[in-house]
Amino acid sequence: MKPSVKNPLKIKEMKLLRFGRDFKPDEQIILRDYLAIERTRLANERTLLSYIRSSLYLLLAAMAFFQLKNYADFKYVAFISLGFSFIFFVIGIYRFILLKKSLKRLYYLSQSKQKQHDS
């Protein structure tokens, strides 16, 4: 039978999780789990910003195509670019919210399992 060793790397208060996070700051969490949550959250934000950046580039391209007066065929390309700009923006927001909810749900599931294991 293995002796149970308490992990000394526990964060007593998650002060860093207060701004922009949905986790309760007074719960204890193992350091590696905290770092994994932070890594995933930051990657999620970085992905959202990439979607927004792509959307803005497509919007700028659509505006540039609309400015071309001598080429009427480019208006179709401008409308397509405008449509993809909107689609990229919506997909980025949707994926950000979906992963944020999933991360929150998994965090609370792991907390409930840890409490059951401890008692």
C-alpha cells in the first residue's frame, strides 16, 4: 500500500484568476492544473484574436475592392470578402464562448471529483 503524500504545490488563493475568469478564487487547485487552465485560456484568447484579425483583413479587402471604380467585376469579390469577414467573426466568437464554457465545466467537474477523493 502506497503512503499518501500531500502535494505541497497547492495554490491557496487564486488571485490571478479573478479578472476575466469564472472560477471561485478561494478554492484550492494543484499547480499543474492551474497552469494547464491558464495555458488553455490564453490559447483560446489568442485564437479569438486571430479570428478577429482575419475578419478585419477581409473587411479591409472588401472596402478596397469597393473603391475600384473601373473594374465592376470586383464588386462580386468585395461582397464575398465581406461575407467571409462576417462569417470569420461569428465563428471566432462562437468557438471562444464554447471553449470557455467547456473549460469552466471541466474545472468544476475536476473540483467535485477531487472533493470526493479527499473525503
